[in-house]
Amino acid sequence: MRLWPGPVLSIRRRLAVLILGALVTFLLIDTTLIYRSTLDSINVAHDRTLLVSARAIGETLRFSGDRLDVGLPSATLDVFEAVMRGRIVYRVSDPDGRFLAGTAELPAHDGAFPKRSPYAALASFQDAQFDGEAVRVVALLHPVYDGAGYRMVTVQVAENVELRRSLAKQGLIATLDRQIIFLMLLSVLIWWLIGRGLRPLAALGDELRKRPPDSLAALTTPAPRELRPIVEALNEVMGRLKGFLENRQRFVRDASHQLRTPLAVLKAQVQNAQRGDVAASVALHDIAQSVDRATRLANQMLALAKVAQMESEGDHAGERTELVALARDLAVECSPLLAAKSLDFALDAPPDEAVLVAAHEWMLRELLRNLLSNAIRHTPPSGAIGIDIALAGRTVLLAVWDSGPGVDAEREARLFEPFASGDPNRGSGLGLVICRDICRAVGARLTVRNRKPAEGSGHPGLRVTVEMSRVETSAVTAVREPQGTTAQRPASEADPQRPLAAGARTEAT
């Protein structure tokens, strides 16, 4: 199965392309620098020869009155051209630029000479155009004897630069030939070295491919330092997956056992009733209790599955729920259970202030319902339970407390294990597991601790606190109202038009 659309370069090809790309760029820059350096060296050598030619011409100059005689044989120019392997022309001018001898078409010198020169002469070099060709021109200020003294003249000698460029190109071609061969050899070497460097990846892939489909053991292939984070991350993921699968298998095993037990009991009770071993009223009471336990267990397992599904979907970021109204609604919903055990119930919340939290209403309802159900189930008759809602800055503290026996150290260590912490006669042990998963899904923090012994009761009780983030009222655009069951309350419940007030204490009798 193709995981990525379009072609994807392998690591080996990518490294080879990057390394060779950088190497080619370096070689191009180096070749350019070599060409310029070679051309500069050729220019220096030819400039010296050009200067010697200008001096040689200057030594042949003589003044006869105002006329300048050039005692330069034509053969000498032929020798200069043979040495320079190019066309040579010269021009002699006076300091004012007036033509005296040579080739008049050669542009006159501008009379500017450098203050410092690498040569033992007052000379300047420049590039110019002559007869449609690029030429290199030297201008030499040279003294000429006129019978009474010396007069200064400017001797210019121009040479075609084609030879210089040809020599530089020959050097460039020779350099490129060597560098291309070097690049080809280096490419093969780099490809081979990258392959050797990536062998640990291939070994890791071989180990993963050769594993049995159900193997989640840690990877044992030796890995270099750069691969260790990947190997450690894979081992961590496989460890978590192994733990998840083990927990799921244990949950399915325990769930099947927990469901089989009440069904077996129910079957035995029906058989006893059919044989007439027990009175019909007793048999129906026992059957009703068994059905209630099986129904509660099935509902809790469905709730646990729904919480896991909603957590995996993760698209409830915009949900907002008003917590005080939800607590009131659930308190009224649970009023028959409170009345059945004559429990004193208290709801303490900020008066006349909406407490909004960023959570799905069903999740919060299920969380509070399970906490209240646990509190009612473990609180003895005529005891007390309550809900406290407090604000601490931008944090909401939701607490459900009771006056039951609390939990000992042994049970406390296994509170959040499915089917491990429940009392077989009272519950399945899934309530706190559901609460923990809901808190994890909504980003809340769940803590369980024993309360101090209540006055005169001798029982410490339990306090379960949920810390979650509060949503500012001004930032809320839509609030999910609690969808309670007040429309279906039995006759024994309080008046639906008079919900429990925040801060009030009510005894359900």
C-alpha cells in the first residue's frame, strides 16, 4: 500500500544528490577561480613581454629636429609577433597626444599613469578595441634624445588578446577534464559509502519484516547514535501497544466472566422458581436484583466503549457545558435513590454564576452520574453525600463526597483497575475506570482521597475531586444545556419546577 503520494527519494539517493550537488557547486566555483587565476597569470607574463616590446621600440627612436625617426626594422616587428603569437601594432605620441609615428588608428593614450607600478618603468596597461578586435595596450613614457637633451614621448604597443584567452581556455579544459573524472570516481565512492552507512537501517527493517505478526517485543538490533531515538521511540510505542492489547484482552476476559456470572445466577434462580424451591415473590426479587446487576454492568461497559470512541474522535473542542445546572439535574435524577436510603444531600456551588467548562455534556453527565452512583452505593442509610463546585482562578473544582467507609490502602492501589476494585455485592468496579477515562478525554485531573471522620459517624468517607479548566462566559458563543431526565421523574421526586438551589442542603426522605 502506498502511504505517500508522488515519488519519494530514498535516503541514499537524497544524501547522494545533496552531497554531489554541494560538491559540483564547489567544483564550479573552484574552476571559475582557477580560470581567472590562470588568465591573470597569463596576463602578467604577456604584459611583461609587451612592456619589453615597448622599451625595444623606444630605444630605436631618434629626433632629427622636429621629426621623429624610428630605426625599427620591419623584421623586428615580425620577431615580436612570432614571440607574442599575435598581431602587434604600435603608436608613438608626444605628451599632448599628437601622433608622431606608428599606426595612427590606434587610440591615443589619455596621459594618465599609475603612481605605483610593479614594473621599473612609468607604464600603464589597459584593455581597448582596435580594428574591431579586443587588444591589450601598454603605454610607456620614454625619453628620446634630440641632440640637445631628452624629450618625453609615449610609446604604445597593442597586442591581440586572442592568444591569452586561448591559453586560459586550454588550461580550463584540462582542469575540467581532471575534475570530471574526479567527480565520477567520487560519486561512485560516495554512493558506496552511503550504502554502508545506511546498513543499520536495512538491518532494522529486516528485523521488523522477519518478526511474527503478533510480536511486540523490543527491538534488539544494534543501532548507531543517530538511530537510537527512532529505535527507542519504536520500542516505547510497541510497549504501549503491548500494554493496551494486554489490558484489552484482560478486560474482554474479565467482562465475559463478569457477564457470565450474573447470567448463570439468573438461570439458576429461574430454575429454582420453576421447580418451586423458593416462593414466587422471593424468586422474582432475586431475579430482579440479578437483572439490575447485569444491566448496570452492560451499561457501564457500553459507556466505557463510548468514552473511548469519543476520545479517539477528538472533535469536541467547541463543546461547552454549564456545570451547576448539570449537577442540579443529576441530583433530581438521583433523588429516588437518595430517598430510598434516607441520605442527606448537599449541593454547594457559586450562587447566581454560570460555571462553564470545555467538555461534552454527555461525558460530564456520565462522569457525575458514576461518581454519585458510587457515593450512594457505598454510603450507609441515613448518611450524607454532596457535590461541591468551587472556582480557583481559571480552574473549576468539582468534588463528590460521601460518608461511607472510604478505601483502604490495598483497594486504593487498585481503584482504577477494571473489575478489580468493585464489591461483587455492590458494583462491577467500572465506575471509577469510566471516570478516569472521561477525565483523560476532557483534559481534567481526577484525585481520590479519604475524608476525615465525620462527627458521630465513625466513618471517614471518600472525596473524589475533578479539576478542569473554566471557560470565560464572554468567550462562549454556544452553550450545551444539560439534557436531563426531569420530564420522566417518578412521583416520589421533588417538584420539577423547583430545582435544588445552589448552596442548599436537602434531606431526601
